[in-house]
Amino acid sequence: MEFAEHISSSPGQVFAVYLIFGLLAGSFVNVVSYRLPIMLNRQWQIETRHFLGLLRDPRDADGRRFNLMLPWSHCPNCKRDIKPWEMIPVFSYLLLLGKCAGCQQRIPPRYPLVELACGLLAGLLAVMFDAGWHSLALLLFSYMLVTLAVIDYENQLLPNILTLPLLWLGLLLNAFFPELLGVGAADAVIGAAAGYLLLGGFHYVYRLLTGKEGMAQGDFKLLAAMCAWLGWMALPYIVLISSVTGAVWGLALVMARGRSWSQPLPFGPFLAFAGFTVLLAGPERLAGLLG
């Protein structure tokens, strides 16, 4: 108790402790964001083969176990198992100069960047909202957003296995513990419904007018989940910030890299960025900044 009280009395120490915790959590976020799409793809293949009668038992499609724990982390190029001391968040990447210790294949920088982002988020939330259940709940929310953003950026996929639990958890927390997030059940339900209907309505109108898919259903669910946590007051700011940043980024890609206007752009990362902005700044402060 004395140690906990001593830590909580110093914002710098709170930030440092949560930073370390966040770096470790970021390492797990990297595992989930890399392995979960592979796991889902394998499961879809198994179910498809079973549906077509190509397998008697869908479990026979692939004898090798692949989940969040197995196999042990390894280099995708040389298949060398990564040693425990080579998996220290951020620091191992710097010590290895961003390369595999075996084959010298370059390690994607997204791994230390995700770890660093998770660490900084943990420190900021602990200092801004006090180290306790409130900040821990917001950390879970934030890490789910980071995971979804990375998966969508790399695979253009927002899996239901993450978006739906995030949605229901936000609704349940605001229903049974309204003081924890300061939103309340009514605002959470209205926000979730309005978020889903807003993007869903845009999608169906766009498809009706152009005959093309303008947005995936995972985006509807992600926005609904975010508003289930942050309330309906956050909805206009999330939509505004994500739309502006997405448009600016898309325009930059077209001008700098010659990207085609028709090439799809994952919207999940921009929704997540907008969610972080609203979470850290607050709807009231954003309302004041925007006049």
C-alpha cells in the first residue's frame, strides 16, 4: 500500500510505471494484430472446404496449430526462433538495428512504433485520468483501437471478434458502472445506434447512387463501439476528424505516390485516431476549439 501510494503521488513515476506496462502491452498488440487475421483466414478456408464437402472434418485442413500462443515467435524469412532477449519492446529493435539477428532481414518498423504508441498512451491516460480503474478501462479501449487500426491498415479488415466485444463492453460498462466512464447508459446506447446508422446510411446511399461499395460494415461497427464508450456527444467530432484526416491522407497518397482515386483506403485507422483525439481532448474542449 505504501509503495502504491508513493507511486500515485508522483505524476512522473506514474507515467514511467504505466509506460513500461504499455510497452509490454504493445508487444501483445503486435502479436494479435499480426496473427489474428491469419487465424481468421485459416478458419474461413477450413469452413469453406467443409461446406463444399472437401473435408470430412474441418479440423483436418491444417494439422499445424496456429494461435496467439503457438508457434513461438520467429523470423518469417529464415524461420529462426526469436530469443526472449530479442523481444524486449523497442529496445531490442534498437539494439538489433532493426534487423533479424539471424538473416539480417529488416524488421518492419511498425513493431516498435506500436509498442511505443501503447506505452505513451498508457502513461498519458494514467496521468490525465489518475491511475485506477478508470484509466485501466480506457487503456483496454485504446489498445483495442490500436489493434483494429493496425489490422485494418495491413489487411483492410475490422474483424467482428474485436469490434462486437468492444461495442458490448462499452454498453455494459456505461449501464452498470456509469460513473466509471462518465457517459451513462442512455448516451452510450444513443451513440452506438447513431454511429452505426450514420455510416450505414452513407454506405447504402453511396452504393445506390454509384453502384460501388464506399465503406465496409466493419467501419459501422467500429464507430458504434467507440460511441458506446464515449457517448453520442463524441459522434460529430469523431466523424469530422476521421473524415478530414482520411481525405488529407488520401490526397497526399495520390499526389506523392500516384495512388489511384479508385483504390480503397482503410478507414479504421482514421476512426481510431479520431477516437484517441476525442478521448484525450474531450468533446467539451473540442467544442470550444471549433467555436
